[in-house]
Amino acid sequence: MAKNTRHAILDTTLELLDEGHGDFTYEGLARHAGVARQTLYSQFPDRTELLIAAVDHARHLLGADDLAAPVYGAATARDALGALLDFHITFTPRILRPALALEAQRRRDPELSRKFEQRPQGRRQITRHVMSRLAAEGHLDGNWTVDEATDFISALMTAAFTSDLTEERSWSLTQLRDRLRFVIENSMLRPLTNTTTAAKGGAP
């Protein structure tokens, strides 16, 4: 019963975020979820914990770990970059509305943003893995640190940036992926020489 109650709360939280109601109160959430406020507080005494749990619940429902697996299993760093961009254009549109609402909440709540970024399975950690690997394999341009590269790519993969291009400006997801890769390769990575290609086993 407790598990079903927890899932009902998380499902309702995602529904409210999907509808753009990121400012919902616990009273409103309890009413929509059909649970007592006391039950809600016993499950999630902290709003930050609730929002992070809701996002992780959505990741589970949408199979995010399976979608991200090719990033970690890629043969080369550049292959991992391609897999990261594939993950982005596949996963982000599926969670776009809740992610937009959550990003708005994060801008107003530094503590929520900090804890969200620290999640071990979050997008930032996946991005950092790829940037670290690009640096280790000699592909990341020396003008960029791994932290800077992670910050920059994470910003390019936000729901707000994705929504602006795909919904407001009618970009296709393929177009978004290709343009992101073009920007990254031409502004952040070293030119891929024939020698580097042979040594790393990658493709231009």
C-alpha cells in the first residue's frame, strides 16, 4: 500500500508539472493525489526531495537508463558524444513539459538546483562522463576544462533550449542533433587527424 501511495503521489506530481503547475502546494497535491496531507508529508517531508523523486520516477518509467546505456558502452569518446546526443533528442522530448516546470523551479530555488545537479544518474553526470572521456582521449580542446565543457553542453541540452528550437522555431530533432554536434565539434574539440582517427578507432 505504501508503495502504491508513493507512486500515486509521484505520478500526480508529474501530472501537475506536465500541466505547468510547478508552484503547486502540498495541499493541492494531496487533493489531486487523493491522499491525506499527513500521508504526503510522511512520504515526502521536503519539497526538494519530492521533486527529485518525481524526476527519478519519470526516468524509470521512460527507461532513461536503457536509453543512456550506449553512452557508457561506446567504443570511443566521440562515439560516446554521438550516443549522448541521441539520448538527448530521444529522452528530452518525452519529459519536456515536466522538465520545463522543474527548470523554472530550479531558477527560484538554488538548493533544489544544487541537489538536482548532484544526482548520480542525472543528465549532468552523463554529460560529465562524456566530457571527461573526450579530455582523456585527447579530443577536448585545451581551451576548455571538463567542468566548463560539462556546464556548456548541459546548458545546450536543457528543456528550455530544446523547446525553443523544436516548438517555437520548428526545428526537427535530427536538425537539433546535427547542429549540436556541429557546434561541439567545431568549437570544443581538436581537429580529428588521420593519425588520431587510427589511434582512437573513431570516425570524423
